[in-house]
Amino acid sequence: MTTTVSGRYAVADWIETQLLLSEERTIGTARLNEVAAGNINISPADIVWGFGQMKDRHDQIGDTYPFEVMDGYVKRARDLHKRTYVAMLLMSPKSFTRDILPFSDQEIKYYGDKFEELTAKLLEKYLGEDSKSLVFGAENDETRPSDFPGAVAWLGKKLNIDLGNGPIEKRRKDGGVDVVAWKPFPDKKPGMPVLLTQCTIGDEFLNKATDINLNNWNNWLSFPTPPQVILATPSQIPFGEKWDEITRNAWLFDRTRLSSCKLSTDEFESLDLEGTLEKRIEEIKVAAEDLE
């Protein structure tokens, strides 16, 4: 079996994955070159570039980043299974792990739901103290009314916002919104920061940036001030054309931006992901043996 890893962001993800799979907490360039020399198209120069990208990630999010770049080797943290960054690394589309061990339909549903729940908690952290969030995705939160008009009315009550004047079509599921986060003022009145968020663990994130139509939402709910559209993805998005295309339509929260909104250990454990991540890593180890 062969696999392709292309671009320094993908190479950095591949190195991070090798640290997840390794019995040792450190891996040197010699070992990485040895693994890459098999059936993976990564050169020694690519690994140098990957180290540089990992260092950039550490500089951006500090101790929240669970890897450390040294002179000639990289090192992982001890508590990997309790790190939001690792959870998103394993969920990332077009990644080494999903290439060699694709998600089943059941796993796509499971990890998609978990990513929504994780994003809700992280956006609360981003907005700061006293912020609130909920999962609005049509098939995730059982407390949300199943019909779309009822769900919009339910959300309006949560936000203390009246229904708008526009018709709310029954055929819709969630209007493109998977997570809503907001920061109420002490007076509890409308006119506050509200984030309408599309979450995706798929590779179609360019199109997903336009799933939320603010004209529709401003007709369905009487927002005094327009909400902000967010695209959340567990991928690490390179700065360039893709970044520009997404951010013309939404604020982008990719893996490092989300990880910078640090959760406590208890908050992460409440997602009940730790055992699943450990199992996933063990399954990837077996799949990776076929590449050697």
C-alpha cells in the first residue's frame, strides 16, 4: 500500500502522526527519513519544512500545542489523549490517518457530532467568561426541536431574540448552522456578539463557508445587529488562496485557532473522547504497518 503526503502543512501533520504512533516520546530526523523512504513520498527536505511548520504552530498556540521541536528531533506531550489538538488532528480530512484508515459512515457521523460539541465549547472559550453555546445541528442535540421552524423559535428564546418577519421553511434542517455561541451582556438584552457556525470534518470546506445565508437568518430572527458567520474545521488551512476564499465569507477557525481556545482537562473529558482516540490510534498503528 502506498500513500501521498504533499505540502508542508500535510508533512507537519504526518510527523505529528508519527509521534502519536511511536512507542517513544521523541523521534529524530533519521527515523522519520527511514519511515518516509518506504512508500511515502516525503523527502529529507520536506521533513525539514515540516519541522519548521510545527515550530510555527508551537509559536502560535504555545503549550496548547502537544509537540515540541528540538534540534534534529521532535517530542510529544505525555497527555496526548486529553488534547483538543490531537482530537482534531485525527479528524482532519485528506490527512495521512484518514487516507490509510478511512472513516466508516458511522464514524463520520460520530466524529462529526463530536466536532460540533468540541467547537461549541471552544467558541465559548473564545468569547470569554459568561459566554454560552449550543449545538444546533439537526441530528445532534436531542433537546432541539426536530422541525426547523420549532428549532428557530427555540433558538430565539435562548438568545432572547424575537422571531423575524420572514417565512421559516419546514423543509430545512438547520439552515447551515451546526453551533451557535454568544456572549450576553449583564442586562440580557439583544444586541450582543452571536456566532453562527458551520462545522465540517469533510474536505468540502470551501463550499461550506457559504452554507449560512445571513439574509435568511435575519428574516427568521430579528437580530438587532448581524451575527458573525464562522467556519470551523479540524484541518490546518494554509495561508493563501483557500484561506482568502474562505475568509471572504466567514471567520475561519481551523485546528490551531480552535486549539488556542484552551479547554481544561475536565471540560475535554466531558466530551467522552479519550477512549475513542486511544482506540483510533491503535487502529492506525496496525494500518500503518502495511506501509512499511
